[in-house]
Amino acid sequence: MRKALRLATKGLGKTHPNPYVGCVLVCRDELVGQGYHKAFGKAHAEVEAIEDAKRRLGASFDKCQVLTLYCTLEPCNHFGKTAPCTEIILKHSPPIRRVVIGTLDPNPLVSGKGVERLSRAGLDVSLGVLSRSCFQVNEDYFQWVRTRLPRVVLKAAVSLDGKIAAPDGSSKWISSKHGLSFAHELRLRADAILVGVETVIADNPRLTARDALGRVRKKPIRVLLDSHLRVPLDASIVADEDASKTWVFCSSEHDSARKEALLARGVSVFVAAGNSAVGGVDLGDVLRVLGSKEVVNILVEGGSRVLTSFILSGRYDTLYLNMAPKLIGMHGVPFIQETGVRSIEDALSLELAGIRRNGPDILIVLKKANPPCSQG
Ligand SMILES: NC(=O)c1ccc[n+]([C@@H]2O[C@H](COP(=O)([O-])OP(=O)(O)OC[C@H]3O[C@@H](n4cnc5c(N)ncnc54)[C@H](OP(=O)(O)O)[C@@H]3O)[C@@H](O)[C@H]2O)c1
């Protein structure tokens, strides 16, 4: 199952909106086939592994006494882009007699039905092997299936004194090359990247995932929060050849001529409710629209006001802070704006989930702390 999990992670960032799945086939303790789900619409992991085993074993495939199939996620039992995996497994049974599954699929079309179909057909089915790791690899997908809301990851490059930009607004680059490469790894896994309009005005980012040589590896959806459509019309995200992958959320008070100009470039413009607490557009509305458009996870890159909105509203799951050993001073742009905290007992608490050295920087992983139990 560990091997199957490693295979599943090869699909990270590529299978949207499908989950990551890895599968191996074992004959008398020997691995004879392996596969993973490579992209939406492509063969499922189980089919890849079975085909791999048939290629490797040739005529001996059918002569195997007992083949065990290990799969990180419950095999599907419905027609989607491809035929049900359960039927393909049964077509190869024997020799497949045993199926070991990491975790159930929460998708109501599948959940429990794959296990039931295989068990009813007489296969020996075990469920829950390395279930925690198998669950974690698809945490985003599972959450989206349950709530239809994307999982939200916040990320910022900060100085030692918690600034995300210098007093003149420049922030390229606070992080070392290690920090930048980690940021691009996060982008690679993201279905969408979200920023505020001030970040576009200050940095004109492209919001693509790139390798160390600057080659584009992935172009996620680019989401912009911009109540009045102030985004410069020559900004990369609305002027480049991928403008149709840019979704702008504005308020009802936007300038309609600018909206027309953006639509003419192929940009999508959504009118969201206002955010009464901190101004700008309502994040709940934004996330609902993104979830309905099958955005399973989103990376929020700032700037400061946007990060503050997400943190204060509690609409996030994980926060990555790449902290560089640099000092900017009190006139720099703070990582977080006004929070309303007046006394230390009201300070916002987060849960430290990890910390490691990242070249000369420190990478801090934080999770939203669970609210204290009201029943004492
Ligand atoms: N170090 C890093 O990791 C990093 C990353 C990104 C940016 N930066 C730096 O951050 C600076 C920009 O940050 P910033 O705080 O000034 O601006 P920002 O967060 O990029 O954008 C804020 C603007 O977004 C709009 N907005 C719409 N809905 C919002 C909502 N719900 N919550 C918050 N904002 C919303 C608002 O303008 P409207 O009212 O007009 O809609 C708001 O003023 C730049 O200097 C940039 O270089 C650093």
C-alpha cells in the first residue's frame, strides 16, 4: 500500500477534478504490476496496474494462482469517462482474488458500492489499510465532495519581522530560491491561485507554476478580488494569451465599461456580494462559485489585506509561511493587517503543524486551530 501511495502522489496537480489514486498488483509477495491515475479522462489506476501486469507477465498472467490488488482508494462502480473499475477487476478474476483498499471514496456515486460489488462477486476485500495516509493524499478532494467548497491554502513569504513587502511595496524577492521553488510546488498542486488587486498592481504576477529555469509547468485558474475592476488592462493576468483562465470577482459597484473591456479579452467576471466586515467582496460567495466550478483547492498568495480577510473569516485550512532571515522594519507591509485584537487573551491562535529549514529560510506550516470545546 505504501508503494501504491507513492504512485498516487505522482498525479499531484494533474488529475483535477478527480482524486489521486495509486494501485499495485502482487503475486506471492512479488510486485507484478503498478499504475496511477495520470490525468482526468485517462485510465484509472487499477486499469493501469492490471495492464502493466499483463504486459510484464504475458501468458503467465492468467496462470497466477492468486493476485492481490492494492488500491489507495475504493474502485469505482459507475460509468464516468471510463468503464467501472470493479467490472474490469472482476473481468480479471481469477487470477485477482483479493482486493486491499486504503479508504472509501466519499463520492456518493461510489461510496461503499465498489466494496459491495467486489465482495458480492466473491472477492476477498479488506478495507482501511494505511487509511490515514490514503485519506490525507486526497484531503482536498474529500472536503470538496463533502462541502462543494474548495480547500484553501494560504501562503506568504515573510521577513523575520513579519513583513511581506518593503515600504515601497517591493517584495521580489523576500524568499531565497528555495522558498521560491517551494511556492511553485504549491502552485503546481493548486487548481486556482487567488490574489488581491493591489498585488497585481504592485507585482504584475503571472501566477503560473514554473521550474527553476522559468519553464511553465502548469497554468492554474487565476482568481482576482477586485471590487471596482481597478486591475490595469495591461496586467499579465488579463492581457496574456491565457486571459480566459482569469476569473475576476467584483462588487455590484463595478465600472461597467471596464467589465466590458475585461470580457472582451476573454476574462470571466463574477459579481459577488460585499464583505461587510473588512470591505471588498464576500469570500463565502467567492468560494461557493469556485466550488461550483469544480475548483477543488485554491492557493491564496496575498497580499496582506486578502490574507487578513481569509484569516479573520476562518476560511482557510493551512497557512504556509516561508520566513527569510531578513529584517524590513516598521514601515514595511505587515503580513497581517488590523485584527481587532486588543488584549493578549484575544490573540488569534493557530496550530503549529510543522516547521523545517528551507535553504536559508524557515518554512512554518500552520493549521487553523479548532475552536475550544464549549462543553468544558
Ligand atoms: N511576500 C509575499 O508573499 C507577498 C505576496 C503577495 C503580495 N505581496 C505584496 O503585498 C502588497 C499588496 O498587499 P495589499 O494588502 O496592499 O493588497 P492585496 O491584499 O493584494 O489587495 C487588497 C485589495 O483587494 C481587494 N479586495 C476585494 N475583496 C477583498 C477581500 N474580501 N479582502 C481583502 N481585499 C479584497 C480590495 O480592493 P477593492 O476594495 O478595490 O476591491 C483590497 O484593497 C504588495 O506590496 C505585494 O508586493 C507580498
